[in-house]
Amino acid sequence: MGESAPLGAEDLARIQRRTVWVLSIAQVLGGLAFGATISLGAVLAADISGDEAFSGLAAAAVTFGTALIAIPLARLARSRGRRLSLTGGMAVALVGVGLVVFAVGIGSFPLLLLAFLLIGGGQAANLQSRFAAADLATDASRGRDLSIVVWATTIGAVLGPNLTGPGAVVGDALGMPPLTGPYVFTIIGQTLAIVLYVTALRPDPLLLAQRVVASKDDAAGAIARPDDPRLARYAIFAIAASHGVMVAIMAMTPVHLLHQGASLSIIGLTISLHIAGMYALSPVFGILADRVGRIPAILVGQVILAASLVTASFGQDSPAAVTIALILLGLGWSATTVAGSALLTETSSEAQRTRRQGLSDFTMSMVAAVGAILAGVVLGLIGYGGLALVVGVAVVAVFALAPFATRSSPVSGRAR
């Protein structure tokens, strides 16, 4: 099909289905690589620095790296398309993985932190994938298509940390520095994702969407939307606030459970169930957002988050209650992120869309990084139950701003 050939709704639907499949497979590979990377980050940071107090800096570096790379990747997508942008993010992360192995080999902690900062490029690409799934989507399927790509993260997130043992065997066989063996799987996963993007993400969904919108033919009406800055800002806020709530509670839960005398197996199970809550039911929330509207689905997510925080606060002395709270925390995050991402995409004109998407990923990553740091301070001052109530302010704010976001909005009722 030529670059200037007209496209009908059926052509776009076929290309969109292929795009979602390619993005989902790449998300599995990227999630697999990222899961294996993060599972060892804290251990390597403590080992190379010689101080366990610095163990959290690995995750913080990845999060800040994700924030710093998100906007440049969005600009690259705008000018050169998703294929080059997603490939670029993965390539930056691949350089970071190589630097991790080198930094461990020479025992350099500053270089290790720089390496984890670069690895954030892979996470920025993974985040952008959900927006790529929405480039050619229509109102009827935008939430579902986006959520399928989010769901694909489940596989990598679950399998990645479990590659530590086999990776150690491979690393020993290759003569790699201690604890870096699992990064072999990271390199393989990210390389395969890059190859997949380069060879299979054709036509580029964003460039095609730009061409279709510019053509102003019948197909353009299916994916083009008027610009609504008020709703777009609300979407960015809801995503960032919910992400901040999720990270603040999740980051402090292992510490709290450890102080309560819970075993490492209980802590691991709690976090695993939380991750399952984040991703496993995302298609359900995507379909919900398509059926009842984006903002109602966001508010459903806030109700679930509120239930999580209340459970965590009043059940803080019970490991079972904390586990339930973490499952609800993941579900609330999932509903809000899926619906909020769909809302942001369809309330931004083609000219503003990628810029706002990059801003959203930057904002949610920065909120997560700062929130994780401040959560530790709050935990020390007023405890886990108090922390849960404090971060609840963000949930209240998302609820309170919803009527102002929709007031006098020109966007269709489905967005509401």
C-alpha cells in the first residue's frame, strides 16, 4: 500500500490490530528485561556502595531516568514516529545495561547509578507503548486497545525476577562479574524488542495517524478529536496522583511488613499480588472505560484506591489486610491509568497529543520518585496507617476536580 494511498475504516482497523499485537509482544520482551533488571538493582547498589542505606538509589535512578527521557522520546515520536522513538528508548536502556556490568566489574558506584539512569529509557519506551496503541484507535476501542498493551506487561513483570537463578548460572559460564548474569536475559529481551519494533511496527502508527488526519477524508473522523486542554490536564493529574499514591504505599509496604515480623515469603507474595492487580485486569478496565466513559472509569479507580488506603490504615497490623490493600492498590492504579491515558489521548488534538503524552509520563515518574522519598519520611513520623491516610489527599483531589474538568467541555459524553 503506497504512502499516499487513501485508507478506509477497515484498513485502519486491520493496521491497528497488527499494531496492538506488535506492541504487546514487545511489551512482554521489554517487561521481561526490566523485571530482571530491577530485581537486582537494590542488591547491586548495596554491594558496590558498601552501604545498604544506598540500596534504594538504584530504583530512584531508574525512575528519574524514565522521567528525564520521557519528553525527548515524545518529541522524537512527534517528528520521526513511534518506531524510532520506541527503538531509541530501548537502545538507551541497552547501553545502560552494558554500563551496569562494566560498573560492577570495576566497582564504581557513580557509574552504576548513571547506568540505572539510562535504563530508565527502556521504562520510558514501555510507558509510551500504551499511547502508541491508541494512535489509530477509535472511541469504541481506545481503552481496550491501550489496556491490552498494559496487560502484556504482566508476563514480563512476573517472569523477569524469576530469571535471577538461571541468569546466575549463565553469568558464571560467561565469566561475568558476580550478580550480573541475569542481565544476559535483559540484553536479549531488549535486543529482540528493538528488532521487533524496527521490522514489524510498519506502518508507523503515529505517522500514519498524522497522515490520515491531514488528509481530512472519512477515515480521519474516526481518530481525530478536537482539543480540550482542561480535560487533558485533568487526565495528566489523575494519572500522576494515582501513580504517586501507588508508589508511596507500595514502596513502604515491605518495610512495614518486615517491622511487623512478616517473613520474606509473605512480603514477596504481597508484592506479587500487587503487581498482578496492576496489570492482570487492565483489559477489564479498558472495556469499562469504552462502555461507561473515561472519567467514570477514573472515578471507579479512585474508589478502589480509597478502599485500599482505608484497609491499609485500619488493617495495618494484619498481614492479610495489608495484602488485600495492596491488591486493591494495584487495581485502582490500573483503572485510573488505563482510563486516564485514553482520556488524555482523545482530548488532545493531533498537534498537541505527543507533547502532552510525554509530559504525562514525565510527571508521573517524577511524582513517583519524590513520593517514594517522602513516603519514607512520613512512615517514620506517623507510621504506615498514617501514611495511607495522608496520601488519600490525592484521591480526594482527583474526585474534587472531576466536575471542574468536565464543565463546559466540548468533548463528547463518552469522554465524560
